[in-house]
Amino acid sequence: MRFIHFFGIDVSQNWFDVARYGATKVTRFPNNEDGFAALVGMLDAQALPDCFVVLEATGGYEMRLLRYLLTQGVAVHRVSPLHAKHFIRSLGHRAKTDQIDAKALALYACERHATLSLFVLPDENQKAFNELMMRRQDLVAFAAAEKVRVTQPRYTDATARVKQSVDTALAFFAAQIEAIDAELDALVEAAPELRARIETMRMIKGVGRLSAYTLQAFMPELGNLTRRSAASLAGCAPHARDSGLKSRKRTVFGGRGTIRRILFLAAMSARRYEPALKAFFEKLVANGKPKMVALTALMRKIVIIANAKLRSNTMQTTW
């Protein structure tokens, strides 16, 4: 699709700044429904189908604006903060303001629009599933912090009242996690597409219920990626670090940390109970690879297999 007008939006909690490529003026709107409507009015003056908007992921503050723009038929790309940061640095800007960032994002939209993917809102079931999984992740982190806290002298030597408070907190977190797990199971059971994807991923030995849920929530692109993109997004793809005559050891970095952690657990299980993956792991170790490197390769293989299985199922459904 060809676009004519390119806009960059820098979003903060209370307002957002909008820059149009080729214009010097940056306009600020309140980050609420009135501001959203005023922005769409400004875009509509240029003809909405001809407009392409890039905004940066800002801890969720951008989501209401993003949803509003999509409901109005505006093409939007949400850029990762790391990509935006590197692009702005490449322009030689030493200062940082919301206006500078908005102008840089407008330039990014103009230069890169042909290769940027448009943001697509998840359906209601996927949205509810994501929110429950994110809340579960928060609760697990709270409970883990509390469990570590009770091992410290401040708590082991505390009064009975303090210990009771800790026990009450741990019981509360456990009950909340259990309740969310029940809601997740009910949601998956009631949504055929979600259920089919979860069942497909669980066909891979080592990928259990929680692993499949995590992959579905935090890597919903699975099934629509290339094998290299899937491995990179999961944070288990080796990246070259060569320069001139130097060829350094490949390392893995980046990707989504939540996915990488769950794949590590899946790989630990798969190397024991899945004969093919176990043989793959043992072959790498026998060839001199450190066990951690072999385990990372196993993680990569699992996510590539999951991506291939989901793609195959999607094609069968489409046909």
C-alpha cells in the first residue's frame, strides 16, 4: 500500500505530540478521547487512507490511542523503544524532547514504511487471554519476592504477627493464581481457535500447559513467522559478531525474556523425555558444544517446531 502523509507520535501519560513529515510544527494533544478525536480530524484533513502513523511503545500509555486510530481505519505501526532509540541516535540528536522524538518517528515512518508491519488488534478472546496471563505473571513475581523475603533474618526472627502477615500474603497470591488459572482454562475451552493452538503446541514433548499458554500470550505471532524470525523473537537465535579478520563467538541476546525463560524449562524437560530432541542435544554435547549452548539450540528447535506446526494447522484451516 502506498501512503502520502507520514506522522510520528510520541506518547506520554498525559499527552501526545504529533509531527508530520515535512512540517516544522509539532502539535500536542491530551491523551484522552478528546485528543484522539482532534488527531483523527487533523489526519482526515489529509485523507485517512493516505496517512501512515508510527508511534512508540510506551509502557501501555499508547494503547488507547492505538486502538482508537485502528477503529478509524488509520494505518499504524508500533515501533519498539530500542529501534526508535537507535534510529534517533543515528540522526545525531544529542538533546531529547518529546517534539524531537515525534519528528524523528515521522521521518522513520517516511523512510521505512514499505518494510514496516501494520499493527493489528488481537480478537477479544486473545486480548482477554493476554491480560490474564500478564496478571498471572505479576502475581507469580509478587509471590516469588515474598518467598525470598521470608528467608531473610529480618523475617525469620520477626514477631508472630509479621509471620502471620507473610503467610496471609502468600495464601492470597496462591489463591489469586489458582483463580486466574481456572479462568484461563475456561477461556481456552470456550474459544476453539485458542484451544486448537494450545493443543498443537502441547503435542511437542516438553511443552506443557503453562509453556503453551505463555507462548500463546506473549508470542501470538507463532505460525506466521519464518524459522529465523521465530528464533530471534524468542531470544534464542545466535547473532554473528564478526569484524574484518576477527570472527567472535556467536551469542544470543534480545528477544522476549518471558518466552526465553519458559523455553528453557521446556528444553530441560524435552532433553529427558523426547527421544528425537534428546538425541539432538546429546549429539551437540558429544561434538564438543557446552551444555548451555546445546540447551539453547534445543530451545531454538522447540520454538521453530511450534512455529511450523502452527503454520501447518493454519494452512489446513484456510484450505
